[in-house]
Amino acid sequence: MKISNSGLPDLRLISKEIRKDIIRSITSAGSGHTGGSLGLTDIFTCLYFKVMKHDPVNPLWQQRDRLILSIGHVAPVLYATLAHAKYFPVDELDTLRKLGSRLQGHPGRDHGLPGLELSAGSLGQGLSVAVGMAIAAKLYDQDHSVYCIMGDGELQEGSVWEAAMSASHHKLDNLIGIVDRNNLQIDGSTKTVMEIEPLKAKWESFGWRVFECDGHDHREIIDTIDSAKQTVYKPVVIIAKTIMGKGVGSIEDNNEWHGKAPSKAQLNDFINQIEESYEVFE
Amino acid sequence: MKYLNRGNRATKEGFAEALVTLGREYEDMVLLGADITSSVGMDGFQKRFPGRFFSMGIAEQNCVGVAAGLALSGKVPVFSTYGVFAALRTTDQIRISLCYNNLHTIIGGAHAGISVGPDGATHQALEDIAVLRSLPNITILSPADATQTILATKAAYENCNGPVYVRFGRAAVPDFTQDDQKFEIGKSHTLKQGDDITLIATGHMVWETIVASDKLHEKGIRARVINMHTIKPVDKDAIIRAAKETKSIITVEEHQVIGGLGSTVAEVVVQNHPVPVEMIGMNDQFGESGTPDELMIKYGLTSEAIVNRVLNLLMPDKNQ
């Protein structure tokens, strides 16, 4: 499937490079989560290159927006994005998942990678941490936002809903959840493994304001987040419709690519597929 | 050395008092309540500093994650509920969000041990030490009485940088620690000197062990008594010294001997200076309903039971 052109040429270019680096780093590692990383690339690109206040030179800047990646397994998209945002050299992406690397299989702050907000990977924990950060921002009277990236399968964890309840109870309008709604998890579709619909109604019933968007349309992602940030007295969640594996046509929307790495033989083909998917069409 | 009981007091009262004192002194201290705030010693803080108290409902896993988020933002969060929930329902959250991120947070493990009494087995925390002790970066404090719980809680705030579990109980127990006691994390207190045997106790069992050593003294047995108020990092030096100087050790705890203080001490002894170690505690069993005193007697957690165990170990022939 072609990547649509939403009139933001810089972001388009960046997201293409991030996609290619996701493929390169996971191939070099020999393992890793390709599908979800490609599927979230456009959202990460928009967040780090357009939406979020952050400073790669001063990663601990007090006023920065925080991004909590609850689904730690898509670390490759976070790493590739941070590298392109100049938190560390792009070359370092080659060390993904290797002994001594700062790029752990799931994010680990103890290895000293700049830009990482949280060590995470056990599903269902990130939103709680984001709630804690949002409460702290209110206590400090700071006006930054806290973003939390969740998977759709992850929403089957009960602890997510404990966190959801607490966010609306405490009126955390500085918290923006983003659900990677690709409809897939390891065993198959979310519909067959454990139905999470009606998703919009679930979040609304927990006291959240809900937005939906195309998770691959840069303009729509940015506009949706802009609207979401206008909300007061309520947390906001954006259900972003994405395609697992987006950008590499041969693996798109296929749950087998949740946690599979391209082989060395597939590398060039996948990179070419990414190039092709970016050929402009209107 | 004689120890004076200044009056019975629940260790949870010590925790409650410390939170108020610390809250007055430190603006960055924030409390997370999981519904049972008064019964776990948080209501005093809540009344005085309502802006720094957050009600999170009966949702312990979320509490731990929220604590992580607060700690990452520069606050020092305290989360307290019954030990069974604080340590066990939340173990994965403690492991990843707190320990792996190594965040300064204080978890209050209330209602520790069978002395919780009539609530029965479901609410008696007897495995909290065993489970949490295996997690990297965590500190585990198990103070002996109310005064020491104040000191331990202060130390958890002032002298730690990572997650700290403070274990305390509901039953009123003798309060014998002096207010000016020097409390250092990882440095046990030797309460009685002796060379015949060493009794290493923690939590509520420390007083019972002191009483037992007095009774043994009357029988001519000089038992060294160590208050192991820090389970992790444990005071290895004191344990090794005891193994070398007294030739046998008995551990005493209101917790499963599997994975608890007994295991902790045995791990140090076998790797450094093997001597016989016996363990008094819960023996791979659940508790039940009853008054605290009835339960302590039934499960052999009294000074008399300690005395008998020592006599059996030191003079097996006479005590057949």
C-alpha cells in the first residue's frame, strides 16, 4: 500500500528514513518486532518532529513533553526516531539487541540511552506511569503534555483500565493516550483472541474524550493531537487506525510479522518496498 | 542489657507518625491511597496534606505504576496497603516499573504476619519478603517495634535512592527501641551479647526473642540476639561473625521460612562459614483466624517456643 501524501514533505522523508532504519536495525539484530514498529512510524515521526516540545541536547529538560512507550516491544521505532531526532548517532541503531548495547530489546534506562523516559515492556504498565507523570505535572504547575503509546492487544490487560479510571478521576487533561489500533496481536486478530470493541465507548465510559484518526496520515495525526490538546478536565485518547508492517507491502496486515525479523536475504527487498511505497501518488 | 517495654504499640502507628513528620519536612513527598488509608497509617498525612494525597481506589497495580511516574518526575511517592496486596498483587509492576527503573518510592506493607489475627489467611502477609527479596534494586525493612518503624520509614525517605518496602503489623507489640537509636540500613542491631548460640529475629519476633534470651540466661545459656531490621541488603558481617563465634544460629520471623529471613541468613552462612541454622517461622503453611496471641502460640511464634528450640538444639539428649 502506498504511503499517502498529506502535504508535509519533510515528515514524509523522515518517516521513510525511520522505516528503513527500523528494517536495517531489526535485520542486523536477527530478532525484533517489525510489524508494530513500522505501523507506528508515522505517529512517532509526527510526535518527535512536529508535535512534541523536546530538546535532544537537553533530554531531561523539565518542560519537555513526555512520551511513555507502554508497548516496549516496538522499541525499534522509538530508537530510530530518537536517532533521527539527534539524541544519538544513527549508526548506533546497528547495535540493537546486542550485548552491551544501549538499545535493549525492550527499553532499559539503566543502559543510559538519552531520550528514554521509561524502562518498559511488561504490558499494561505504561498508562499508570503516564498517570503518575501527569499528576506530577499538575503538582508542579507545569504545562507539558504526557503521551502514552499503547497497543490495542495491550488493552486486554486489566491494569490499563485501572489506570484509565484513575486518569479521569483526577481530571488529567494533560494526558494523551494513543492506541495503536492495528487489529492484530500475536495469536491473530483482536477480534478472535479477545474482542476489545466497542473501544470508543469503553474509553468514553471511563471518562475519557475519544478521537479517532488515520495513523498514517501525517496531517490528520497532527490535527487530531492539536484538537485533543484543547480538551479540559478530561484525559484524551486517540484511537489511531494503523496497519501492522506499514510500508513493506509484502508483510502488511499480517500478524506473523508481529515479532519476526527480516532475514539478511530479505533486507534489500524490504528497503526497496519502502522506497516504492513512498512514490508520490495523488 | 535489659530492654524496657515502654508500652504496647502497633508498628503501623510508627509508620503513620513518620509519614506526618516527613510530610511536614519534605514537600516532594506524595501519598497514594488504595481505599484502606486509615488502616494502613496514611490518614494522618491525608488530613494534614490533602493536596499531596491521591486516592487511587482498590487498584494496587495502578498505584505502583503511578508511583513510578511520580518518582520519574521528582516526587517521592509512598504507597501503602496490606502487604498481601502491596507486594504480591503488584509484583510485576514493582519488578519493572519500580525496580528495573530503580525509582525512589516507599511501599508500605501493612498487616504483616499472622498477628493480623481474625481476618485469616487471605489477609496475613507471609510471603512478601520472599517474593520481593529476589528483585534487584529493592531495599526491604522489617522494623521490630513502633519506634523503630518511625526510624526505618525516615531512613527509607532520607537514605535510599531506589524502591523501599517497609513491613509493619497491626497488633500492638512492646515498644522498646530508644528514640535516639542509630538506624542504619543494612546494619543490624546486636541487642544481647552471647557466645552459646545466636538468635536472629526480625519484626514482631524481636521482642519475643529478647524475652527468650532472658529465660535462657536463667538456664545458663548466653544467646546472642540480633535484630535484623533490614532484610535486604542484609548485614552479612553480623551473620558471619555470629556463625564463627557462636557455632549455631536460629532465625525467628513472622513469615514463611521459605524465602524469608531464614533463607536469607542461611544463604550467607552456607557461602561463608557453614554452621547449623534452624528456622522458626511459618512452615510452608497458610494461617487462619484467631486472636493474635492464639495464633502466635499455635504456630510456635512465642518466647517459649524459641527457648524450647534452643534447648533442643544445644542439649538434644536432655530434651528428648
